[in-house]
Amino acid sequence: MKPLMQVSAADVAGVTQALRAALEGGPAVWPVAHAERHPPAEEPAWVVEDRVALVVETSGSTDAPKRVLLSADALRASAAATEAALSGPGQWLLTLPAHYIAGAQVLVRSIVAGTEPVVLEGEHFDPAAFAEASARLDRRFPRYTSLVPVQLSRLVEAARTDRTVAAALHAFDRILLGGQAASPSLILAADTLGVRITRTYGSSETAGGCVYDGRALDGVGLRIVDGSVELTGPMLADGYLGDPDRTAGAFTTDADGTRWYRTGDLGEVTHDGTLRIRGRADDVIISGGVKVSLGDVERAVRAVPGFGDAIVVRVRDPEWGERAAVVAVRTDAAAASDALSTLAAATDAAGLTPAARPVRLELVDRPPLLASGKPDRRALEALLRAAGPA
């Protein structure tokens, strides 16, 4: 057993140094967003197995946050699989918080590659600052970064009028895009600008993205069990800090010894072997006795012009039990008097049942986000409850 050491995620140099030591067998590191009171040294949760190098807290976008235990072997395996899928080792621009897996993995990949990451400074993501930081990357190495869709959306919008931002985007050998599903319109806009995007799928429990553009990375296995996605590979987490019940519920081992992570995502493997995610299993509502996947509704809604970044959440309904509601950024298209009926028609056209038709449209200037850049769906549901009936 060895100690677990907290480090402020704002101190990127400190996190990097601690991670480098942890990968070589030193104390495990837990990057935190804010300073926390250290419990007594005898607290069991603050001592971890020798193999553990990193603890990251999940975003809590769909469930209470969990503290994920990742071994040095898992982190190295993930970094190696990413290098194999890209153009080899390179230099990374860190744009995401170091206390989430996407940010921590940028640091791990940099350590493994032997390069120094460039850090995007500032409390809020700014396209101009992104362009300035990108210019500090060493042109001798392949250049990479990881973004979430809201960041890419702001960059694509800025690139339409700012050549510096457009050039910065185009200069990256590869941009990994993850954290949540990106709208087809955003991917098309980025492709039109010549941006080299790879959509990633994974989680803290898989040491970050392990499926790129729908294809499992080297050493990763995937299967669909009762409609839900399960993943296996050397990058799987050991479990959750101080939470054996959740660990047992999320990880399972086959008779042959193969260990799997139950993602909780609904998905399917298409005829060409590509993984397609349909949404969260816990985002299935019962509407009038009919099961409705909010992920399916969101996908249909985002195909409507003006709703590429819309978010679909549940709302209570006295007759149906629960219905789908759409939260979208205020635009001319979204504010149109017939917008809700247009969205309902889009779900019909997607082959969804009448129970999937959204019954409410809430327009906001900017939806609440988690620090990871994901929409804060629980906050949105609370916002709609507080606002009362549409």
C-alpha cells in the first residue's frame, strides 16, 4: 500500500511532476479542482494499492461523482494505444482541466512521449488564447490537442472571421474530440475548415478514450450486452476509491478471466463494425408506458438547423409521466413560433414513437456546463422544474 496525494489541478507543473513520479512507482496523485481538507493519515481511503498511480473524479453529468483508481500500467497502455492510432508521439496543448481524465491524459501522453505540454491559460476558454497557445507548440513534433464539443464549436465559429484561429485549427495533426456526442453539423463545419478531427469514446474508467471514430484501439475489446456497451483492455481502471459496491456493479469478470467495464451506455455495432452510441441507459424515460431514449431524441433534434448543440432532458408530465424537453441556445431558428412542432416532426422522421416528441422548448443564452465542458443535465432539469410549466 502507498499514500494518495492531492495536488491542485491549477498547478499543472505540480500535477505533471507528481504524475511522472507516480508512473515510476511513487505516491498516487489525485488532482483536485479546489483545495480540500486532508483527512487524517489513518483514513483508509487515503491509502491505495501500490499499482495505483492516479485518482480522477468523474464529472457527475449523469450520476453522483465517482473517484476512479487508475494504475500506472493502465495509463501507459492508454497512452501507447493513442500514439499507435495517431502519427506517433508528439507535443500536446492542454485545454481541459487536469482533474478530469481528458486533461490528465494529455499530461500522461506528454510524459510518455518525452515532450513538454503547452498549457492554455485562463479560467474561460477563449479562441484567441487558443490560437496564441497553439503557436507555442514545437513544429518539430506532431501537434495534438483534446477538446470537448463546446470548445470546438467556439473555435469553428471564431475561425469564420479570424484567420489566426482558422490557421491554428488547421495546424494540428490531430484534434481528439470527446466528452460527449458532437452534432453532425459541428463535424461538417470543422471538416469544411480542414480540421483533422477524431471523435473519441471512453471514460475515466477506461483511462480516457479507447474507441476512435467508432473503432476500438489496439488491445481494446467491446461487446453489446442487453443493448449496453461493455469494454475491456489493459487500460481499465482498478475500481472506485472507497466504494466496493459501485466497483462490483461497474466491473465484471468472465469465466476466462477477462475483465469488462459496464459503461451504462446504450449502443450497437453497425454492419461495418463501427460502434454507435444511442445514449445513456439511465436516460431512458417511460412516457405513457413507452420507453424513450433521450439520446435518440437528442440525435434527431440536433439534425434540425439551428439546434446542432441542443440538449434533451426529462420533464415531469401529469398525464404521460415523463416527456422530453429541449434546451437550446437562443437563435432566430430556435425562437421561431413553429420550432417545437418542427422538432416533433424531426423525431417522427427519425422513426421514433409519438411518445418521443418533445413537448417543451427552453431557450437560454448559454447552457450551464460542468468543469469538464459537458452540459450539466441535472442543472438543466432543475432549471426547468424551477421555471414551472412551459
